[in-house]
Amino acid sequence: MSYAESVEQATHIIKQQTILIQRNLAQRKLMDALKHVSVMLTELRNPTLTPKQYYELYILVYDALSILSLYLVENHPKRHHLADLYELVQYAGNILPRLYLMITVGTAFLQIKDSPMEEILKDMIEMCKGVQNPVRGLFLRYYLSQRTRDWLLPDTLPSETKEGESSTQEPKNGLENTNKVFNVGFIINNFIEMNKLWVRLQHYGPLKERELRTRERKELQILIGSNLVRLSQVLEDDCEMYCDLILPQLLEQIIQCRDVVSQEYLLDVICQVFPDEFHMATLSTLLETTLKLNPDVSINKVVSALITRFIGYKDRQTGDVKTIRETFKQLSLKESKKHPEHVTNGDLFFVLWKYLEQLIDQRPDLPLAELFPLVQGILKLSLAWYPDDISNMECLFNFTVKRSQENGGPEMNSDCEYLFEDLLLSLSSNPIFYRVLTECGSYQKLLSLQNVSLQKVVVNRILDEIFKANVRISMKAHLDRILLICESIIKVNNPKLHMLPHDDNEQRNPEEDGTSSLLNAEQEKLAQLVHICYHNSIEKHVELLLTCKSWFYQGGIRLRYTYPAVIASFWKLIRKADIKKKRYTSREKRYQQLIKQLFKYTSRCLNDLFNAVGNSCSDMIFKLNLQTAAIADHLGLSEISFDFFTQAFAIFEESLNDSRTQFQAIVNMAQVLQKTRSLYVDNYYDTLITRCTLYGSKLLKKQDQCRAVYLCSHLWWATEIPLIGEEEGITDTFFREGKRVLECLQRSLRVADSIMDNVQSSQLMVEILNRCCYYFVHGDESVTHVGTKYINGLIELIQTNLKSLKMEESVKVTDDSSIKSPSSPTIAVGIDGTFILLLSSPSATVATVSNKIANLQVSSLVPMVTDYLERTLRYIEDQKLVDDRFKAIIM
């Protein structure tokens, strides 16, 4: 009998024959129905069907045969006897329809009381060997497995029936008719035969279709796995039978088949369907089996699935970790008694560790891509089962280091980078991560074997996790370990850039050169690392900072990012030591000596920073020296403060070449010096402020000279600092020399008057007038030497200059419609003399503003200066109401 040419036709025929079967059964025409069944089953003989198509037809056939099975059971023995039918259907013409009918009738016969169950089952499974076509044989045996499923399970109970009556109740309990061992043997036998067919399918057809066969086999793998699911259901909790009878047969079949797809899938199914306790009792056996598999089998997938089960077991149990470990110990020791060759001490990690060693011994060529995920899985299991055991992690990382070195060290294939990254960061979110970093030396060794780019990625993540965990580093050994791990972002990769002198003109890498950017995320994290170093003992804390200093020194020009954090930490310790010195007077001498030593460390840091980075960082070093000097002054250490001011002046002379930077440096110096108090002794203060004023008077631009000198005038007129208890009118120790104040103002006025640009000259004179008013308000003329005569002369000089400017303004110049009229000025002057054009609208661009300033005419600037003078004169007029001295000023 032929079969249909297409799946659609076959589907139509099966549905048509199913209707005829139902009709004949309704009419009690069993023989006619069996003929239609044979016609329907012929469609399963089509050799052109793919596994997917075959499965679609199989489902339709199964439903039709279920109808027949139900009819056979219901009509036994009134209209037929199943024993006779069982013999009859075996005379069918084609073997495939014959066996499907035989299984259908045979499984229906199993439902009858006192049926010879064992004989029927043996007969059916033996007869199935007659179909050797892989796909047909697989589905036939799958059909056998489905039909016998209910008679092999221990849960179903027999139903009581009268003699000669058929049963339409629940299936009988298979354990009453057959031994449990027989049931297990039946399933295993069916499994073995199905697996052989499944493996044979790989070699079915031409060689060029091997990949297609592999895909088809994976589509059919569920048919094989169903047998193992059935076994787990039959076993229930019988661990002894699993260990002694079932697992050895399964593993023997898996090893013997030597098929990659089969071995991978079946071991995975075994790991998934049987209880965790079964795997605990047979762990060594399972691991030993993986060593005997086909070399192409992914051992990583197999063992990782097992490890995942153990990790999940710990999460699923309600008991503590100790109880879980004790359970494994008892089960594993039972296995070792049966198999003395399996070395175990009841420790799960020990078993897996020994397995790793055996794996490398027997498979030295195992690729890292297979090995490292396995190591990572064991690492996670160790965290779950032995959360506080650092030695386990040390063993695993040390093992990985050796394997990495054997596989090429830093020159390893870049394809493995993601494996190393996953392994190195697998613990990052675990609280034990900090202990791993500081106690596992092999962790750093493994990291050092990676290329620099990967090391940086890992180090940045490590630092982020450390900061996130709010860790405080209080031990030098721990800090050394962490800094060693951070070596890739500490050291400069280019040796030429390791320690450049400050006058080096060699071309620098823009990524390494400190002048290329004000920010560097990696170096900022190193700086942040300094701030989490802490110890209650100042001496121990100093040791931590010196450790950071020593490591960071290797960074060369990167010191610009890291050393300021070290210096700031030394400042904190200096203040902390000063507080303790005042609190514990018995140890005052010791703390005083410690403070001086801390200032020495700070000085060394500043010198190293200058030598390493050079002129590109001189402005920052200048300010750091000023701040250190201010701290020393606050503690009353005048000599130390003087030394740091001197260092600041040396940097000013040697390294600050930009005129704008020089002016700002003089301003900063004056601000810090004006607030010092301890330098009054030994003429330190007088020397420094004279020097500061002298530098200000030598600036390149005259407007800078003028402003610097009149700002330095405040150095001879100290003002109160409330934070240290000073109060105007009460404190009588202020450093004030009015004569020198007047000299500074006069010097700045001479410079302003000598400027050829009348606008700038007048602007500066108004600024000097404001300073004169300040001193006139805050001191008597006899003290400040700034009197009404001087102020009146200055006002007259300014007004004279403005008259000449207005004469110039009267000459008509080119009208610029982009500039507002003089009556509505849009220009301001910065503290350093730069003109600032006030934007008329937020949408104005920088380029537009720059162009406007470049085109400014005298007519635009004079109103600005005039307005500035008028505001000052209004202030003087207002002061006349409260201070009679101002009435002598003529405007």
C-alpha cells in the first residue's frame, strides 16, 4: 500500500481514516476498523518525512489509536477477547502497522485483571526491534513508552472488577503485577534501544547532510529524555536503586555510544530530572564519567548544570549551611564505601577540586573557553556552600593562573578576554570580595596576565565596588594588595613619560600629558582610594599615606591627579595631631614632632609633584604650597610656614610664565598672607609681603602691576578674623603700617597714570580711589596716611582724564549698530581688567560677543568709566551724612 506524496495529503488521509474508524467502531465492526487503522498507519512509513512532519502525523495517529484502545477495553470480553486480538493483529501485512496495533492491543490487554503483564511487555519491547529505521523506530518506541506509562508508575492503584468483566476505572498498579526492578529494566531497555536509533540517525543519509541530521536529532531529543523522566517517576525516593541499578546502566550506555549530541543531552537530563540527593550520593561517579566522554563533548556544560543544581539545592533548603554540608557528607561517604577509588572527605569543594586536577591530567589540551566557566561555577558554589572559606578561592585562582601561564600568559587569545573578565568580576557584588582582593595573592597574579586594556576595565570595576561598599582600608598589607591590583592604572605605560623633567620639550602622549585635560576618571578613583585609608592611630594612618605616595610615584606625570589627595590627607592628619596635642598635654612634645614630620612629608610630595609634572602643573603646586603655609601659620609654626611661602615664591619665579597666571598668583598670595598671624615674628611677614609687592610691581602688563600693587597694600593693613577671636577695636596686635599702605597706593597710581590708554588709566584710577575710600573709612588719617588731600587730588586727576576722553568722544566715529548707546552701557570690567560685554539675550553666542568687544570704540568705554566714577562719588556723598571727615572731600 502506498503513502501520500505530501504532508497535507497524509494529514487529510489520517483524519479521513480516523472518521471511518470511529464510524466502524460505533457499528461494532472491529475488523473493518482495524483495516482503516492499517491504512492510516501506512502514512508513518513515508521515508521523505522530516522529524517535525513525522511528529505532526504521529500526534494525529496517537489520538486515533487512543479511540481504538478505549473501545477494546470497554468491549472485552463481551464482543472480543483481547488475548485473541493480540495474536490476530500480529498477522498484519506491514511491520510498522503491525507493531502499532500490537502495542495498542497489548497495552489495552494490560488493563485487564490477571493479564500476563511481564510477558506482554517483554514481547512488545522485543518485537519493536523489527523496525530499524531511526525515525520510525524512535516514534514506535516512544509510542510504547506513552502507552505503558501508567502501568509502570507506583502511584496508580488497581480497580476491583468481577471475574470476566472489563475495567473502565483507573489503571492498575504496576507494582502488583510486576516487580519494581522489572519496570525499571523495561524502561532502561527501551531507553537503550531508542538511544541507539537516535545515534544511528546521525549517520543516516549522505555525509554532506550531517549538520541537517544534527538539527533533526535535536528536534527528537525529547523522545529520548522522556524515558529518563519516567525512570525518575518510578524511582520516587529510592536512592539505593538509583545508585546500584539505574545510574550504572545509564552511564554505561552514555559512554559506549561515543556520540557528542547524545552524551551532552543525556547527562544534562540526568542532572535535571533526578533529585539533588541522588546526585550528592553519586557525584564522584558522575564526575568520573565526564572524563570518559567523547573529547568533543562540552564538559563545561555538563558539570556546570550539576553545579547549578547544588547551588539551587542550598537555596531551596530551609536548614543552615552546616546542615546541608552534613547531608552531603553522609551521602558521599556512603558512595565512597561502595567505590573506594573515589577519594572524598565529605567536602563538596574537595570533590570538585580533585575533579579539576583529574580533568587537567587527562585532558591537558582542554581549551580555556571550556575550563574557565567550570572554574567560575565551582567558585560560585564555594560561595554558596562555604561562604567564609577564602582558601577555596585561593586554590581556584591559583589553578587558573597556572593554566593561563601554560596557555601563553599575556599573549593569550583575545577571544578569551570575556572569560577572564567574568571570572575576575564574578565576586564583585559579594561581601567577601574585599577579602578576596586583600587575602588572595593569586587574584592579582591572574589579573596581571591580562592585557592592559582588560586590566583597566577590571580595576575600574573593582574600585567602584570598593567605594560602593564603603570600605575603610586600615591595614598596610591590604592597601599594598589593592594598589598592586591597580598597577595598570598607576604606572605610565610609555617609559619615556614615566618621569619627565619640567623643562622637557619632548612630544607627549595627549592621554598621559596633564595639560590635555583637567579630569581623568581612573586617576580620580585612585585619589578617592587615598581618602578611604584610615586608622585611629596617626602613625598608622601616616604609614598608609606613605604607601599610597610610594605607589603613586610610579605614575610619573599622573601625579597631578593623585598627589593632591595625598597632600590633603596629610593636612587632615596635621590638624588631627594638633587637636590631640592640645587634648593630651603629657604627649605634647611627641605630637609636635609628629606635626613637623607631617609637614616634611607634604613638602616631599610637593617637590615630587613638581619634578614629575613640571610647568604644566606649577599653578596647582603654587596653590598647594600656599595652603600648606596657611595651615602651618594657623598652628603657630612660623618657620615652617615661611619655608612653604618661600617655595611658593620660587615656583612663581621659575615656572609661572603666563601673565594672567602670574597676576592671579599674586592675588592668591596676598589673600593668604593677609590672614597669617604667626609670621609677625622674626620679620618673616615683612619679608614676605615686601617680596609679594615687589613681584606684583614687576608684572608684564602695567594694568596688572597697578592692580597687584594696590591689592598688596592690604598686606600692611590687617583686618579682623572672627574665627580666631579677633575683633576690631579690641584686638591691638594687628599688623598695620599706614605709611606703606600709602606708598603702595601712590605706586599703583603712578603706574596707572603712565598707561597710554586713557580709558584703562581712568578705570584704574577709579579703582584706586575705591581703595583709598576703604582705608579712609577704616582708619584715621594719621594712621593710614590716606587723607582728604590725597583723595581730592586723585578725584581731580580722574576728572581731568575723563574730560580729555570726552573731547575725543566728540569726534564722530563709525557708528556700530550692534553697540548700545552710551546712555545704556553693556560693558563691565573684570577684576583683572578684562572687558565683559553683558549679553542682551540668552541666545547670543560667544563668537558674537568676541566680535563686539573687538570693535569697541572709545565712545562705548567712556560712559562705563564715567558711570563707575559716579557710583564712587555717590558713595562718598552718602558717607558725608554719617562721617564728618568725608565733608572735606571736594567733588
